[in-house]
Amino acid sequence: MTTTQLLIGEEWVDAADGATAATINPANGEVIGTFADGSATDVDAAVAAAQAGFESDAWRGMSPDARGKVLWRVAELIEENAVEIAALETLDQGQPTFVSTNISVPLAAQVFRYYAGFATKLEGKISPVSIPDQLSLQQRSPLGVVGLITPWNFPLDIAAWKLAPALATGNATILKPAEQTPLSTVRLAELCLEAGVPAGVVNLVTGGPEAGRALVAHPGVKKISFTGSTAVGREIVKTAAADLKRVGLELGGKAASIICDDADIDAAVVGNLQGALFNTGQACGAFTRFFVHRARVDEFVTKLASAADSLKIGPGQEADTVVGPLVSAEHLDRVDGYVRSGEQQGAELVTGGERVGGALENGFFYQPTVFTEVEDDMTIAQEEIFGPVLSVMPYDDLDEAVARANGTSYGLVGVVWTQDLKTAHTLPSRIEAATVFVNQLPLIDPGSPWGGLGASGWGRELGSYSIEEYTETKTTFINLG
Ligand code: NAD
């Protein structure tokens, strides 16, 4: 059984009060390890260590080239340990092996390599000013100590896409992974030290909401980058108002997929099912609401339900598993509660709708579930379920489909299925979402921004956008007179 500690400076230590908590294998409900359950005292220690790390010669004095090399080395170490890290992610999170092996681990390495290149390219500029004999030059400077709070659905990747740009730009960091899935982040912190990140530049406080709250409230933390639920995002904004701390928020989603009357229905069934059930629906960009032209809806529902029924449900460790467990017993109950609410509010269950029993009954498995007759104001059409639950809704014309697709508070992802070039170009701009996918499942690439509108959050991560998230513009006026 694994036992993990906090990383404060370069020391691995227990929580100050000795508290620990268990992490559970969602495929069978068994405890797989314990982790140090950090509190405000540990956050204080981590912030002090990070401040020292930020100001250290080892970090401040490190050349951009050397900093880039360290990030590149983290990427190499992730790849050298890929099999072990993917297995850890599958064990702790439940991710099907094809997801942890082909997406989570390679993407984390790719993100570090992408930002390694930025370390030597943080250029400033000189602005023409009208005051005589003055040179106004601007440089990008790091923020200082930044707190990185991550959720349980893609623990390694989301940690990587915060940590890599924060380090490339010269900040010192405190990672706070979700209490359900700390293990791959602990491993990532170990690899950072092995790669040559100086003491205090990467700190790790495992634990639950109490540790997260302490990090957000700490006056020594200059920015919180948070990925998680909208409710917690709102609480963070309120707390951060006290010292006007910078906040980046990647929150929930309720993606609408518009399937036009000219869509290739077979391709739409495959792509939408993958988009809906990627990591068992535990993805912020998961496709959840399917607006299908009335002329095609029967064909779509029949094919979607039949394809959903055919998917292999099982532990993530089994190579052919497509639908793994949900992350926890609590989350399983939450997803089931949404399905029951859908039935009570009058939606029609086409397939699924039950947790999986038999050999899988000790794990947190739920059947892929398809509803029709879903009204826009039903709870299942408005709230993020974060599980394998799909709602199909017919529409008659595109204006109606767009209005209904835009009818939630979220704005993370939208999807369009059409074979018409004009629709493919014009419809995305009418969908209120930060990212729109045309004729495909959700994609993430280090070079392309990710983030949300409305209740889906503030700011963008990935691409060059992250550089702005982790730097300030510093202006110097030089008297040339
Ligand atoms: P959560 O909000 O419950 O927890 C996220 C993290 O915040 C955890 O580390 C948790 O310990 C910490 N936390 C909890 N309460 C806190 C508080 N009051 N102050 C500070 N930290 C606190 O979310 P979750 O259940 O772990 O993750 C699922 C959510 O994450 C979903 O809503 C999903 O859409 C969202 N998500 C969004 C994106 C995106 O890019 N937009 C990506 C992945 C997940």
C-alpha cells in the first residue's frame, strides 16, 4: 500500500498534525494508499518554502536556457516512467488504460516540452511614448508564489498544464491535488525534483477543501489557478477578493452538440458517444446535450442507444475497457440522483439508468444512459452531471437549436455536426462556448487555448495564453535626457 507525504521545500514530510486520509481504487472500492492530509499549518509552511524558493539564487539566477532544460527533463522523465504513471492514474482515478496511456501521460509530457520552449522566448517590448527623452520598456515578470488547485478527473494533465507554464515563467508553486486522486501528482512532484527544479520551487500539499481554502486565503500567494466545480470557483473568487489575488478558473461544462439534418449520422453517433463517454463522462468538455434535427432524431437515438449498450464496462486496467468506474461512491450516488431526477421530471429512459452489479458491484460503475423527451428546463438538461448520461432533444430549425444550446449558464464547449461547409463555418460563432468542435470529439492540444465563458470560468490555459496568466507586465521608464 502506498503512503505519501507533503513536499515542503526539498523535504518530504508528514502533515504537521500527523493527519492522513485514504485514497480508494474506484474499480473495487478498496483502499490503495494513504496520503498526508494537509491543513492550514502545512499551507503556511509550503508558502514560506515557496517564497524562499522564488527568491533563491538557484531559481532567480537560473538562465532561461537552463530553466527550459529542466522543464524538458520533466517531460523526458514522464515518458521514461510512462507505464508506471499511467497505471497509477488508472488505479487511483479509474481511467481506462487507453485514456491514461494514450492521452493523460503523453499529453503531460507534451505540455512540459511545449512550455520548455517558452522559457527562452519571454520577450518584452519597447513602446513609443510622446514624452521627450524617455524610453518605456516592458518586461514579463513572474508573479511569485502561485497556488495550483486541481480536480480528480484528469489529475496529471491538469497539474501539468498549470505547473509547466508557471515554472517556465519563473514562479514558485504549490500544488494542491484533489483528495480523491493525489497519487500521480505526488509522482509528478518527485519527477520535478529529479529533473533539477530547485528546492522550494515546487511544493505539494495533499489534502481536501481545508487545504485548498487555506491556500486561497493566504496573503503570500499571488495567484490561484483553479480547475474544479463552479460552486467552489465562486467561493474562491469571494475569498480572493480580500487581497485582490489573481484568479484563473476552469470550471464546469454542459456541452451541447447540434446534429444538423445533413449530418453523417453514423459518424455523429461514433463521435458523440466518444465525446460523451470519454473518461466515463468525467470530463468538463463532455458532450451531454444532443440537439438533433427532428428528421434524423429517431435514427440517431436508435443507433446511439445500441452503440452505448455495446461498450465494454470494466476496470480501467482491462485493455478493452471503454467505460470505467466513476471516481467515488459519493459521485456514483450523485450521478444516479440525476438519472432519477430525469425520470421524475418526465424524461424517457432509452437505455442504462442503473449502477452495474455482478462482478463489478464493489466498484463505482454506472451504465451508459440515454434519455429522450428531455425538456430544456429539466435538471438533467441544466446541471453538469459529470457521468455517462446523454440527453437527446429534437429541434426543428437551426435558430431554435442555437437558442436552446445557449440556454444554460455554462460556456465551455459546443459541437456541430454537418456536411455543409457554410454551416460548419457560420454555426460555431453563434454558440456561446469558448471552444467549438466541428465533426469531431473533444481535443486538447498544448498549443491551443482551453477555458470557458460564463459559469465555465475565467481566463485561458495552454498555448501562449498561459504565459500571460503567470506573468505581470513590468514597465521601466528610462530617462535618456
Ligand atoms: P471540486 O470543485 O469539488 O474540487 C476541485 C479541487 O478544489 C480539489 O482539489 C478540492 O480539494 C479543492 N477544493 C474543494 N473545495 C475548496 C474550497 N472551498 N477552496 C479551495 N479549494 C477547494 O471539483 P471536483 O469534483 O474535484 O472536479 C470536478 C469539477 O471540475 C467538475 O465541475 C468539472 O467540470 C471541473 N473541471 C473543469 C475543467 C475545465 O477545464 N474547465 C477540467 C476538469 C474538471
